[in-house]
Amino acid sequence: MQVTKTVEETRKQIKQWKKEGKTIGLVPTMGFLHEGHASLIRKCREQNDIVVVSDFVNPTQFGPNEDLEAYPRDFERDSKLCESLGADLIFAPSPEDMYHDPHAFVSIDTLSETLCGKTRPIHFKGVCTVVTKLFHIVAPDRAYFGEKDAQQLAIIRKMVKDLNFDIEIVGCPIVREEDGLAKSSRNTYLNDKERQAALCLSRAVKTGKEVIYIGADAKEVLNPMKAIIEAEPLARIDYVMMVDALTMQPIEKADRDVLVAMAVYIGKTRLIDNFSYGV
């Protein structure tokens, strides 16, 4: 397995693989890899000749008061995991190599205004920008994203369509701990009491899946979910919403393909979870 640190050396290797006629899959990550990332790498390994994993904590998707400096990092651990899963290359650039003009951004505004975009107004602009850069550098045939970040996945799919990228976007299911908590790098922030409290998210998801039906009012679905979270003293709701699965806009009834998504603070740690429902 190779490790590249610069855009130039990464492109050089990618061009060589392209000349050999090999298909390339990309798994974009911010490092501190867990089983959720591993599931993306495995799927990428199944479908491509070459597996590229980017390992880059992207500064442009963090707001002024967010956890950029505290975000967990362990490149040695990431490298061992990637190698064990059969990755061919890890691209681990510096911010200086990735960003030259602080005003050069890509933004898909219409899908970025609700859910996480309302609380984190610059987040998805940073995501779209770094993913666009990675697409240009790696030139993958396919790219892999987790469905836990459902709004991000919808935005990336729209960006690929709108900007005419010739890349297949593959969404992969949420990976959970044995007790139901969705895997996240931020789970490491939780102390023991907070870790137990965080289970209110997966319990709310389970309840939502049980009560939703075609034509259900949003309140019928969301109110029982909110009640579960509000009963947990360490939890504070950012949002619990039902939105159109394509537009990410709030809807009143489950009369189309929908996303039911939430962001909840457990202590100081912001966690997300969701489920989809199709008519």
C-alpha cells in the first residue's frame, strides 16, 4: 500500500493506473477510521481494481466554534486498517497543498439550507469544495459515502449531476455498534454516562421506523421520537425533522420518499442519525 502526501505524486500514480486500464474507487474520509469507514472500503474493494482512501481533516467544513483542533486523529492506526482491508493508496495531504485560494468554493445551496446546514452554515460548502478537489485529483470511477451523513450524500449526488462529473456515487448503509449507536469518530468524545445517554438517538430511530406509514403526518412520526430524546437529561435536540429525500425540504406527510433525520447534543458532542422511508 502506498501513502502519498501531495497532489502531484497522487496524480502521477493515478495516471499510471489509468494508463493500465484500471478502475479506481475513492473513499473520502477525515481519518480516525472506524467500522463505518471500513464498510465503505470493503465495498470499494469489491467494485474496483484500485482503492484510494483520502485521510484529510478538512478545515473548511468547520465553523469558528467547532472541533477542528480537537477532532480525533491517528494516521498510523488508519494506515494499518486501510492496508488490512486491501487499500492501494492513502492520500493524506496538508491543508496548504489542498487550498491555495481561501475564496475558491463550491456550494450547492438549495440542499444545504435545512437540517445540519441550518446549524452549520459553512459546513456543506466546505464538504462540496474538498470533495470536488478530491474528484479532480483522484479522478475516480466510483466514490463511496455513508448513509449516516444522508444530507451530505444527497448534496454530493446533486453536485455530481449539476457539475457533470462522470463518477458513480455509491451510498453505503449506516453501521452501528451492538447496542444500536451509529458509528462515528465523535463517539470517542463521550464519557461513559454520555455514551449510554447517546442511545436515545437509535431508540428514537427505531420508534420512528415503527410508527411511520404511507401518508403519516410528520407530527405522528416526529413527536414520539422527540419524546424519547427529551426524556434523556444529557440530551439536547438540535433538530428532528422529516424532509423530502431529494430536496431536503421539510414536509408535512410521508407521501413520498422521505428522510427522517436528527442531530442531538449529548453533553457537548453533536451526534446525527437518520432513517429513510419510501412510498
